[in-house]
Amino acid sequence: MNDEREASAVTSLWIDWPVKSSFRRYVEALPDGAIEAAGGAVRQNETFLWPGSTHSGDSGIRVSAMGTVTLSGHGGLLMVVLDRPLVVVEGGEGLLSIEYPWAGDHEMPRTTIAHLAASGDEPDVYAVSLTEDGAELFNSYDAGAQMAPLTLRGL
């Protein structure tokens, strides 16, 4: 076995992210508002769970998840698709990215939507602030806007 495999452990877990309660309430209040979880992602009460696996080693944690959560309304003008999230954390800071469903042939298929910062009080809980791409995706928040905390469950 090589050194890289020995330094890395793979574990099953869930990415638990409620997104933002006020945004969920807004979508649900729309006449045509819909929130759907598919492909392994599930909605559980006020949060969304994506099943995944983590690779942890000396350089931090990388969590790759399956499934899609879609929040939509306004006749399709509001369409937030959170597809196959990826969390990469090193030294208490990290990034949340998603598969970008509208990527063209010459665009990156994945976009970083948020910065993550470890919560000092709870292990595996991260504060979430939107990047420019995240603000564009949600189309109702500015870059830097705080969303609900993200939790890695099963570590």
C-alpha cells in the first residue's frame, strides 16, 4: 500500500445544510414555489441532507456528495439547483462547490458558491458565507451574505 493511501481514510457521511430558513419560507410561500430533493438528497424537517463520502488526510477533509436539491418558483425565473455538493476543508476554513447545471462546453462544470469557516463551539459545523457565484445563484443575496451553518454528520 502506498503512503498516500495510508494517510487517507474514507468514511460515509451526510452534508447537512438547511441553506437559509428565510429563503426556504420565501420559496414555499410562492404560488408555484417548490422545493425538491432527488438523487439521494433528502429533506428532513428544516434541513437538506446529501449522502456522501469523505477523504481525510494530512491536508484536510474532502467531502463529495450525491443528490440534488432544487428550489424554484416565479414560473422558472427562480431556479436554485444545488447539485452534488463538494466540501473541501483545511485548517478550519473551506469551500462549498456544486455541479453547475447550466455550464456550457467551455465553462467549468463546478462552481464555488460559499466560503466555510469552522465554528469554534461545535466540531464539524461551519459558518457559510456566499461567494460572488453563490450570490449570483441565489440572486437575492450579496457576496458575503451569511447562510445557515453547514454540518458534516457522521465524522
